[in-house]
Amino acid sequence: MLGYFIGKICKYRLSVCVQNLARAFPHLSYQEINIHRHNFYQNLARIIWENFHPRPVKLHLSESALETINRLQKQRSQAILLLGHYGNWELITKIPQFTNIPTQALYKPLKNRFLNYLSYKKRTKHGMRLLPAQHALRILLREKQTPSITFFIADQFPGHDNGIAVEFLQQPTFMFSGAEKLARQLDTYVGYVSLHPLNKQVWELDIKPICDHAAATSEGLITKQFASMLEKSIQKDPSWWLWTHRRWK
């Protein structure tokens, strides 16, 4: 019902959603696009419900994700993990339950102080540290000797002057490159994070390696690899990506 209300009654960014789907999958028929649109709004409703309903949603780590986190914990090194607006990305705030390494994520403070307080409190209740995006680079460079895992949601539109040009979902796209620049400067491990539902109450988080030593990579490689891995996740099941954000401007 919530998905129907958002997509059919409110028509929340309906034109943006349909246009993005059509551009990303030009080979699909109008009927197939509508199926993906319908499934997207149902999934969006689920994510909204999970993030505001008092019943906790469980996070399960895949075998490869556990191995990666355990290795990072033993090495006591820094790591940067990249993800997109795919699945319930808010669940990364539960990661501190699985490791003793400090975990942190970038965020943009909301203009409304009360809503920002509620959002901040919810996202930090499991031990996740939030870094204001405008200060994150300075903070991470200052703490470069401290072991940590830093999450970047890296599929936002960065502007034409602040990103790296890639081919993404059938069209030229600028991808956020700040995480790559920082990773190369700190010579960190970089991984790709994906989230998939196992059932109605459990999500699985997986981590795939992009590189072990970012300083040894050529410029643009990390960002392009992230874009390719996110694209494969989206192509596998388009309904879990956030089609209502204005990705191509």
C-alpha cells in the first residue's frame, strides 16, 4: 500500500524515475519499464518502512565480507568501502556490531536541526561515526595513522568539474572521485559493498575487492571499477537502485 501511495497517488518523481529507467535500458519495452518502475516503488516503500519502523531489520554479512573485515582488523589498517544507493544502504550503520575497528561514513547535515538530530541519533546508535562531508577529507588525513573503515556512497552526481567521466548504464556519466583521491593518498584497501535482501527481515552485505593498495593504481581506475561493479548490481535487479534521484544533469 505504501508503494502504491508513493508511486501512484503522490507520483513521487515519477517522470524522473521513468526517464532514468528508459535511458539506462533503451532495449526494454514500455511495458517492461513499467514493471521495473512498479517494483522500484514497492522496494522504496520497503526501505522507508524498514528505516522508520521500530522492529529492527537484521544485517547478515556474507562469508567474503566477514573475511575482509577480519583481515582488516588483524592488519590494523585503513580501508575505504564504496557503495551506491542500492538496496537499504542505511544498514551500513550496523557494521560496528561486527568489528572492533572504528567505522565511519560521510553524511550531509540536514538544514532542519530537529530532523538532523533525529537522523544523526538513529545512524550513530550502533557505534557508527558520521563525518560531515565538507570536513571529511581534512579529518581523514589528520587521522591517517588510525585504523578505520570509511564508507562512501559514491554514486551521487558530483558536478561536471568534480568527477571522473565513465560509461555507466548506457550513457556518459560523471562519478564522484573524492573517495579515490583519498584512497590513493592514504594507500588504503578499497572494496565495493552491495546489499541484497535475503528475506523480508534480513539483508546480506557483501564486499568485493577493488584494490589492496590504492597508491599503486592508475588515476581513475578505482572510480571506473566501482562504476562497473555497481552497474552489474543494477543490471541484476534494477528495482533496488534509487531511480528517483537526478543522476544525469
